[in-house]
Amino acid sequence: MRFATRVTVLICLLGAGLRAQSSSTAKQIVDTMLTHEDDPAEHGNRYMYLSEERSERTGGHLWQERVVETSLGKVRLLLAEDGKPLSAERAAAERERLAQIVAHPEVFQRREQAMKSDEEHAEQMLALLRKAFLFEDPRVEGSDLQIVFRPDPAYKTQSLEERVLHAMWGTVLVDQRTMQLHRIEGKMPADVSLGYGLLGTVHAGSSFSTTHEMEPGGDWKDATVNTAIEGKALLFKEISRSEHLVHSEFREMPADMSVAQAVEMLER
């Protein structure tokens, strides 16, 4: 039996043995936190902020952008790449791109909808917490409640993505005062085969983390996001996803901020 398979079997047996010890108190805290996460009324404010991102979207470069949130999506202005200011030609291209957004907001909206997949993946992980994981008793860590989670071996995953997420062991930090999510992180302790290995394998050590901080206006916003997924797909293609984001300098904007107004704000 392969080592990774033996580890997976041991993890499942351990999870089954600890099933009765899953903390009902921790589950109630997680349920309350998720209720806050799912409430649109608690996430209605719009912000402008500074973003530093290295991901597939940036082609592996470190982009520094000023971002303004609108009802149609996030309007971005690239300020620097890999620590260097933009050339005059590229800065002019950015201004032209913003002008096209103002002229064709419907095209901008369609593109923004297509880019929401990353946020939806994070939301799926949070939704999966409620039904697919077991929890240890909460512990106080500063102003947070720390809850360790592990896969519930009784849960039957519904998709390949759920299979990957369900293999994660990790920690949730919940702010004691507001019961809002402060941080969630997970790591894969063993390889995960997709389609019995026929579709590929996600390697042990793959991980994710997201940190929220409370900003002016009371919203808890993404402050850092880190994702590192590695593996092999069929025919030796790479399965990989690497993303690093840092958001700072949040300023609350009017809730009815239009795309044109966001562009004007960014060009000041």
C-alpha cells in the first residue's frame, strides 16, 4: 500500500474514532460566524483600497493597484509592477482601459462576473464547514476564539472540488466581540487522488489561508489571501494555483458609487 494511501486510511480511522468528540459549542460558534458571512446587510458598504497581488491574473508579476468597489464590480487602476512604476506608454494604456470601462460598463460587468470564481471558491469552503467537518473545543487566542477543524469521514463529497477542500485540516479564528470570521486556514496532510487517480492528484502540503480585518464602516474585509495548490493531472499536466494578495488603506465609499465615479476617483 502506498504511503499516501496509508496516511489517508489512518486519517479516516482517526476521524471516525474522534467523531463523538466533535464539539457542539464550536459548531454553534461556526454556525453563528457563517450566518454573519451570509448576511448581505453586513457586507453592503463599498470601499477603495490598495491591493498587492501576485496570481494567474497578474501573470505571476506583483501588481500594485488602487481598487474601488461598485455594484457592477471592482474598478482597478494599475500603479506599479514588481515594485517599479509604469512606463508612460503603459500608464496611458491604463487610462484608455478605464475610459473603455466608462464607455461600456456592460462589458466590464460581464468580465467582473467571470472573475468572481475565486471568491465563490472561498464561499464554498465556508459553506462546506457547516456540513463536512468536525470541530475541537474552542480556545481563546487573544481577542479570538480558535477552532480546529478536521474532515468528517461520514460526509460524502459531491464534486472533485469538494473532495479537495474536504481533505483539508485547519483552524478558524472567530472574533469574540462580533462573531465575525477573522482568519481561516487549511492544509492538506496527504495526497488526494481525483477520480481514483485517473484525473490527477493534488499533493500533500497544498494550503490556503484568508485573513479578514474590520475596516471603517464595520465591514470585515479580506486583508490577506494566500493559496498554494500543487499536483499532477492526467498526461502529466500540472495542477497548480498560486495566489498572494494583500489589501490595505481601506476608505469607505458611497454605496451608490457608479463605475464612472469610481474611474474619476482613481484618476485623481
